[in-house]
Amino acid sequence: MALATDAKRQILVKNQTHKSDTGSPEVQIALLSGRILQLTDHFKAHKKDHSSRRGLLTMVAKRRRLLTYLKNTSPERYKNALQKLAIRH
């Protein structure tokens, strides 16, 4: 259940810092957020899919670590990422 290619491309374009940016923390956080939203919808229909739930928890933890890194290195980019993705209020 990976993100569709066109959905992934749209996420990349929205969150890139420059044209060839594919690995910045902002892009990684955005891709993980898209995948997390997709899995959250999946669990509404498949409540007993525990193996996928473990993967979801792994992704949430990785996103949290990336957000912590971004907060420690560049608070302004951290705030912009949170606003753009509407992760926290």
C-alpha cells in the first residue's frame, strides 16, 4: 500500500526547498504524513490488521524523530513544516 506515483510527486513538489530536493527533512516528513493518513483510513475499514498497525507506529516514530531534528536545527523551518502539513496546532 505505497503512495501512488502521482500522489508522491505532488507531495514532493509542494514541499521541496529547491527543484531537485528529494531528501530534506521537510520532504521526508511530508511523505511520511501522506502515508500515515493513507494507513489511518485503511484502519477504519480493517480494524484487526495488526501487522500494518506496527508499520504505522514505526512511521509515526520516524516522523517524530525527523520533526525533533528539524526543531533542534532550524526552528523556523520546523514551524513552516508544521503549518504546511497541519500536523500540530
